[in-house]
Amino acid sequence: MTKVMQGIRVLEVAQHTFVPAAGAILADWGADVVKIEHPMRGDAMRGLVTLGGQRVNPQRNTLMEHPNRGKRSVGVDISTPEGQELIYEFAKTADVFLTNYLPQLRRKLKIDVEHLRAANPDIIYARGSAYGDKGPERETGGFDGTAFWTRSGVGYSMSPAALEGPLSQGIPAFGDSTGGMNIAGGIAAALFHRSRTGEAIEVDVSLLSTAWWSAGTAVDQFMETGQVTRVGMPRSGSNPGNPFMGNFRTSDGGTINLCVLIPGPHIRDVFRHLGVPETADDSRFSTVQALMENWEAASEIIVRQFAEKPFVYWREHLKTMTGQWAPFQSLLDLSNDEQALANDMVIEVEASDGEPLRLVRGPVQFNHAPVETTRAPQASEHTELFLMEMGIEWDRIEALKAANVIA
């Protein structure tokens, strides 16, 4: 893989998933990402016992691996003056400082932009937050379940009104991973800007803004019209106005999604693949205008046809259809999807127990090459080696260890 960030060092002081996910993407791209962890506690995610109701193996903690693969871990207590001094020494060699600590804590620990810029005026300072670094709630923390899913309106729009209450976010760190990609992109742009102008700038991404950008086409429309729509209850059938849009159940309970946004050119081919070619000659469905007007009658035919055969039949049979469609899959199904595997969407690292561990690669690929990376580090795994690399004498390292400043 082309290491587009090779030669770039990122100093990361962050926990959980949102901001560390940005560091993982930059590490995938070739950056040297140095993760600073507390010498005793490490990242809070290391203490996770369960995830999504499933027990976590600390040697194969995927919530640590996903946002921390490819990094080095250095244990430093940055609440101490000696630890802060080490951070400033590290910063002198870094291109980017990456954090999700809240403003008050950044000031208390003296890792705010003023202190980092005093150590290195050319460092890019990147922050990830729940609600943004301005405004009355800049000191308020949050997770993707609160900022990305709940407060943003995404969870509301994705919850049918007919339910007793809104749906909970069903995917751990959903907004965190998307937001981390946004931070990585912002850092890449900031590095490009610095290379052209010499100016080191600040980068801010919030979970709230990530959600709104992800839902931006709907948000724009709602702000324009003053009206908001929500998803309907699940059913087998077409969307109003376009019978070639909707979810359709197969004979064995699977689901096929039709997404023929512009149905006109595909009328005959769709009906032929559904096993009712004569329907394309019916005056109710032979033109796009007639099809739209008689969408309910067309929907009944489509529902009936899909219900006659199993999921595996339709998944293979529809491959030659000209209109767009997709099999409704689980996240685990995708891990064995031929197309996903052909595009290197699954990577493999050696976990701490020595056994292979499969992870999801980032969404960007360079020169069609798979990602080459390593497992997430153990807490403080690289402290001594990194300090020696920085030119710090062994006597000082021993003194720092004895004072519990490093681990």
C-alpha cells in the first residue's frame, strides 16, 4: 500500500473511539502515530468487559483494535510536570497533536493549543468533541449514542413513528468511526495547507456535525420546507410513487432491496427478471408515468413474485438485471461477501495472543493495494523504546519510571 502519510508523526492524547479512530486511519496511511496513555490505567476502553452484550477478550479486544491498530503506545502521566515536559519534547518532533480531552482538562494538563504551539509553532492541533469547540456546551462531553444518534435527529428520523419510542443506536461506535474519518481528512487538508503556505492551523470535528453532514441532504430539505419525515414500519412492498423502490421479502424470509431510482429505462428488464415479462406490455405499467400512477398495483405484483422463490435464488438471478438492487445483509454477512473481499475490505493482524484477528479497513484505498498494519499496542508497550529513540538517556528513563511518570 502507498504510505501517503509516511514521515508524518501524530501525537495522540485521546481515549475511547472517535478521535483514536482518526489516528488509526492516519496509521493505515503510513503515519507514525504515538498514542499517549496513562501509565497505570491506559485507555478507558482497555477496561471494557462487554460489548453489545458479548464478553470481551482483553487479548482480542476489537473495540481497542479497530481505532488503535498500527500505533505505538507510550505510557506517560501528563498530570505531572515531568510528564508534561515529556509531551512538549515529543511535540517538537510531531506534525500533528490529536486530542479529545475537554477544554478545561486540556488547560489543567497544559496540553492546550497555546502550550503545544510554544513547544512547536508548526504543529497542527486537531480536536474531536461531542458538540464543537465553541458555544455554551463546549465543555460538555458525549458519545456517539448521545451526540451523533440522539441529539442530532438521526435516531429520530430512523425510528418509525408507530413505535412506542425511538430506536437505540444499534451499532457500537457508529458515529465515532465516521467522525474519525472526518478528522483524518481534516488533518490531511491541514498538512497540505501547511506544505503550501507554512501556516499550521487548528482542526475541529464534532460528533454532532458528523451526524448532520451524514444526514445533510435530509437536513437541507427539512430546513427548506419546515417539515420532517421519518422512516415507516418495515413491510414488504414498494415506496409510494415508484414500485421499483422498496424492500421485498423472499419465500424464506430474506429481503431484497430494489433501488431503481429512475425506472423508465428498466421497466421491461425488471419485469422480465421478476418472471412476468408480459407486465411490461400492460398499459398501466408500460410507461414511466403510468407506472408511477399505478405503483400500488405494480407493488402487489412485485411482492407476489419475490415471495415465490428463496433469497439465494434472487441474489443470483438479479445479477444480470440492469436496475439497481441489493441483498439485505447483516454486518457479519458482509465479512464473507465476495465483492467486499475482492476489494480488501477485511484486513488481518496478529492479535496479542498470537492468533489472526480480522478487522475492517478504512474506506480509502490507494493504488488498489490492501492495508498493511499491525495490531493495536498493549498499554505503554513502546515507552522505553520511544524515549530512547527520542534521545532520552537511560538514567532519566529510570528516574521517570521510579517516580511513576512513565510505564
